[in-house]
Amino acid sequence: MTTSFAEAMEHAVRILSGAASRDVTLVHHNDTDGLSSGTILLSALEQSGYHTTRFSLEKPYPQVLESLLAREGGIIIFADFAGRIAPLISRINQGRNLVIILDHHPASPSVDPSVINLDGELHGLKGDRDISASATCYLFAETLLRHSGKSAVHLSHLGVLGAIGDGFLVDGALSGVNRTLLETAVDNGLMSVKETPEGESYSISLGGTSHPAATICTVLDTLGGVGYYDKGTDRGIEVCRTGLVPALSSYVEELMATKARIFTWETQKLREHIHTTAYLQWFDVQDRFKPMGIKMVGVFCTEIKDMDFLDQGKFLAGFQHIPDEVPGFGAIAFMATKISMRVSRTLSQRIRAGQLPGLDRILPEATEHLGGFSDACHSLSAATTVKIGQEQALIEEIETILSKRMEQHGNR
């Protein structure tokens, strides 16, 4: 952790500790990184004497932000998203509440002292290499608990899990802050590392039982994504806190069967036809992924991005309609669609080498041209939302931006 980031953590904890309220609203993402982040914060806040109300979101939609920030004198913590939209949160909040953002995506500084943006990208760290959201939340929890004479090492394995779930490995191994936390977890008997021909393989202890970390990531992503509208995130927190019990394993198997059935059908459909442009290949599942959550279009893109029927030299994009419902908030009229973008192994290498622009430099700009919403984007994976009916227009905007950026990178 950089010196400036450590100082920012200390400042945030001092502000939190000095707040009049002891009630915290915790809002976190619904994938492995978000669920492990949520568990870390929930545990640390409870140990520190805070009463916590928790929500899991697929994205921090403006409509939900307005509802959360309408109160006054509250404490709201966002985990694994919102780093980029700190200025938007500042404008909505208008100084009414203490807001702490714990994120690792490309970020924008806050314009409101009551909105504290603890995003490693603002302190010289790479969010898709050095530090995950769960690692960021662990550092915050460690600082918070240390102020009351307590230790956070019992949460260190969860601080590592998010990086594994997001696939942030460098040459097959964790690096940066993620690696430092791995070493802490190993020293405390909470994780183990095994060398393989492909790199490192990790095991994690949950509820006194050791599991392959990759298996737990699959479980959490399935619960949070496929089971999002069926209290899947509650079950994900339960796995992080107490382990994987047989009843939960059976439920996960049912969800995975649902996912496999839907994905297999959609893959066959795309083998027959997928939309293409000069730089893009794209599709729109509309409502066909129900009852799964909207994270699943990104998961689907990840699963198919290197398949033989796709052009490995083109960027991949998929659309999925957003249900007009958010668990815990009820009905919300979004009338919107989510676009997820991924890149093949071939394009990944070229983006990493600086030969091509990353998705975080393309998709947010195109989305904002149409008045859409963008928050958490990385160079190799990105997602935003626009209104239903703007799909073709967004593809054209992306194509235009890509054409200009390709010229700049000498790739015409």
C-alpha cells in the first residue's frame, strides 16, 4: 500500500469514528470480489460496534443512489464500485451524509469532503493488477479495527479472494497488495499455495474446511449472479462467513444447471449468427437470461470470448435488459439495457502491451455520448447501461471511437 493510500485510510477511519451515528448502510457488488468485500466490512463494522444494513447491487444505478442519499446524517459505504462516479455521488449527496467509497476501478476524485473516495487507482495502484476491492476493504477493516486495539488477520483470506475471483493474476500469480495479503493469510493458516505448470493454485479455509479458491469463486459468482433475484447474495455472504454446507452446494448445483442450459442455447444461437462491424462483434439477449441477474451477460461474454466461432481480432459486446426491480428497493422503472464488453486472449495481450486502447477508454466515452450510465470499467472488461432502443446507436458510437483510437495506435 502506498503512503498516500494509508494516510487516506487513516483519515477516513477518523472521520467515521467521529460521526454521530453508529448506523451504517453498506452497499456492495454481487460477484466474488463484491461479496468478499461485503463480508469483510460487515464483520469489521460489527466488531467495531456499528449496526449495519446491507444491500447488494449489480450496479450503483443513479435511481438507487438518489434513494440512498436522500436521507441526512447517515453513513453509507460503497464497496467494489462507485469510484468513477464519486462526482455524481457528491452532487446527489450535497454534503448530507458521510459516504466512503472502497473501490479498485478507474476512479475520479470526490468534489465533496463528505464523500471520501478510497480507490487505489487514485494512489498509484492498478486496480486490475495490484489491488482488488476485497483487498481495499481489508485495508480499511484493518485500519478500523486497529483503532480499537483489534486485529483483522482473521479476514485476510477474504481480502485475497476477490483478486482470485476477478482473475487478477500476473504471470499466473497474485501480485502487489493482493500478494501481501496472500502472505498474511498463508502465515495465519487461512490459505495455501501450490505451484502448477500454469502458475499458482490457491486453497482457502472457510468454516474450518479447505476448498480450492477457484471453486469458492465459482460458488460466489453463481450465487450472486444466477441467484441474484433469489437471495443469492445473502447465501454468498453466508458462504464467506461460515463455509459451504451441503444444502448450499445443492442449491448452487441447481443454479449452475440453469446457467448451463441458458448459455448452451444462446451459444448455439450465436454460432448461427452474430452482428459484426469493422471492430466489433455483438449480440443482444434481451430478456432471455431470466431469471438470472444482469451480471450474467458479462459472464457469458467471458465464457465465449475465445471460442472458435468468434473473430479473435474483434472486440466482443453483449446486451441484456435490466429488470425493473432491485432486491431491497422494490420496483424501479429502468427501461434500460446493460452492455458488457470483453476481449480475446489475443486482444488482451495487445491491450496490455499498449498496442490497442483498453475498454475503460472506449466504452464509458461512447456511453456518455448517449446520456447513459457508466461506473466500473477495466481495460479488459467493462460494462455500462443505456436506454432500451439505443443498442445500435451505442455500437455505432463505440465503432467511431475505436476507429479514431486505432488510428492513434497505428492500427488502421
